[in-house]
Amino acid sequence: MQTTIDLGTLINDKNLAGDLKAIAKKVQKGERITTDEGILLYEKGPLSFVGTLANFIRHQKHGKTTWFNRNFHVEPTNVCLYTCKFCSYSRMIKQRSDGWEYTLEEVIDMVKKYDDQPVTEVHIVGGVLPQYDFEFYTDLYKAIKAHRPELHIKALTPVEYHYIFKKAKISYEEGMKAMHEAGLDSLPGGGAEIFDEQLRDEIAGGKCSSDEWLRIHEIWHEMGLRSNATILYGHLETFAHRIDHMNRLRELQDKTGGFQTFIPLKFRNKNNEMAHVPEVSVIEDLRNYAISRIFLDNFEHIKAYWPMIGRTTAQMSLDFGVDDLDGTIDDTTKIYSMAGSEEQNPAMSTEELVKTIRNSGYVAKERDTLYNVVTDYTDVQFEDDKSYKGYMSLPVVNN
Ligand code: V47
Ligand code: SF4
């Protein structure tokens, strides 16, 4: 099932500019590209060019496999002390009555709603408020593990942990150790936004700094644990900011190897203070996935978060370096629908997601959070899809 992409035609194209050819040769040889080359790809790399290179790497790493996960989201609150300009979600303290603030018991009840469902992960999304403190989250993690020990807890970001540990007057090291002991299994990639200090301060002022975000992930990795990383792109940042962001991640990954997946998050401009900033095009989304795949040579996975970009772009992204489509979420976090995501009701059953992946010429594998295979759907035939005879009957693309 391992297919390869041939870069020969691309590299031998007489019309290809010398600097782009040099990058293509590096990719062919499995060599790392520099930050200047990354910026050059953003400035000059046509979609078809960066797509072919990214697809080459994607096929080397994952062949035709596209991963997904059965997970659900829980959001204890949508009220937040911070006022990030791009955030469509936080009700802020002054509009507190519009938001929700669930108790520990209410959050546990939400988790219990999934008792009869074969989910492997709960993704807990924060919001920063004083009562959601060290005790609340350690009690919550312990209660979830007592109720359903095998459920993987992927929860909060350095934004919340930085606030919680400062308030509890404990170090990051002590705090992360205690969270792990209480039941925290991994960290999602949120809160990274954009690492450039000036721009971060402008759009996400007050919350943890870039160095603090990276440091908390580093400590977590040093404990032998895994996490994800995101970038919020398509707002006020330059191409150089995107490469700077990815370069800081690449450097930390060289040190620790603890990141699993990089998730580019497209800025959506509904219901927030940056509604005047136009959204980037789908072409730019695909170029961004592709360049992320090329630049982050030490990241195993690139994920497209389909509820945010929509099914069609998610399907196309598989040809541009993406190998993971997140989950079959049936109750997705409101953060995205409020921000103007493509999917207003982002529910997709496992069968639908598998077919979505197949229709793009790929095979679907359900994974757990750590990418162990839960179910390989390569040869699974659904009742209403008798024409599917396994991998060989997929539409032929890029072979
Ligand atoms: O950090 C907020 C983003 C992130 C908007 O690790 C917005 O598996 C676009 O990180 N337009 C949180 N994005 C979500 C997140 C995530 C999601 C799915 C999977 C994983 C994972 C992580 O959402 C925030 C912020 O960058 N966000 N507002 C907006 N208007
Ligand atoms: Fe709060 Fe996160 Fe929204 Fe910023 S992005 S206001 S930290 S919920």
C-alpha cells in the first residue's frame, strides 16, 4: 500500500526557478530546508509546486493512510479573563451572564453522556477563570479516571496551566507533575497563536508568553509525555512570522521529540474584534498545509481540523501534506462555530468520515491519541457501498 511520488519531472522542469529547484532537490534527498527557504516557498512557491513536495513527504511518512480519532470535547466554561482579539468564544467577565460556568459535577455528567460510545479521548477546552483552579482540574481529572480509566485525557493549554500554577504559587514542573498524577495524559496544541512577541502582544496580550508556552511543553516532553502544537494563521502575520513560529517548534522538537502533530488553524473572522481582517483563500490554506509539511521535517503528523475548514478543503488537504483529520466529533466545541467555521454543525459519523477519506483516494485508520491503530478501515465494506473492494478500488491519485 506504500505509494511513492516521483519528483523527477518537477525537478527537471526547465521552467522551474533555480532557487525552487534547489529546495525540491533537498526534499528529494530528505534534507531540511532553512528558514530563508521556508519564506521563499511562501513568497514564490506555486500551489502545485509546494503541493507536490508536501505530497512526496506525506507519502514517504504515511503512504495512503489518513488518521482519525473518536473523541469528544468538553468545555467547563466559555468565560475568560483574557481578551484575545481573534477570539469569538470568550464572553469576558463583563458579559459573564451570556456564558456558561459548569460545576465539577456538571462536567462529569457531560463525560458520562459518552459512556456507551466507543470514544478513546476527551479533549477538555479551557477558559481562564479563578474558580477553575489547580484543585478543580486535578479533581476533575481524578474523577474522570475513576469513572472511565482508559479514556485518554487531552486537556487545557499552557495558557490555563500558566495561570493556574501562578495562582497556586507552584512551579511549572511541580504543576505539570501533579496534573499528570491526577490523570492528564497529553496536551492539545492550543494557545500557541503566533510566537512573534510583538504580534502576540497585539492580538493575544496578557496571556502566557511564547517562551512560557514552549517551556511548559518542554517540561511535559521531558516527563516522557506527548503534545500537539498549533499556529493561528491568516490574520495580521507575515510569512516570516509563520516560519519563525514553526522554527521555534522545530528547534524544540529537535531537543525533545515530544510533539506528535502540527495543526494549522485558519483565522475565522466572525464575531470577534478582528472582523475587519479578511480571511485567506482556500489556495492559501492548502499552500500553508504544504509548506508546514515541508518545513517541519521532524513532526510526524500534520492535521487539518475539518470542522473549521469544512469537509471539502479537508479532503483536498490530504494531497497537500495532511495525514490526519482529527475526530468524529458529534458535539464540537462552540469556539469554532462562533468564529464562523465552515461546519455550523460539525458532526460526522465514523462511517461518513471513512467514506470522506476514501473519496479522496486514501485509506482511513482510526487511531488513539498516541497513534496506535484502533481500527484499520482499509478493507471494511459498508452496507451501502458494495462497490468498494478495498484499497485497490480507490480512485487513483498521485500513483
Ligand atoms: O488557541 C480561537 C484558536 C485554538 C479562533 O491539539 C481560533 O488536537 C480560528 O488548539 N479563528 C484552540 N481559530 C483549539 C486548538 C485545537 C483544536 C483542535 C485540535 C487540537 C489538538 C487543538 O483555537 C486557540 C486559537 O488559536 N481560535 N479563535 C478564530 N476566530
Ligand atoms: Fe481566553 Fe483563549 Fe479566547 Fe484568549 S483565545 S480570550 S485565552 S478563551
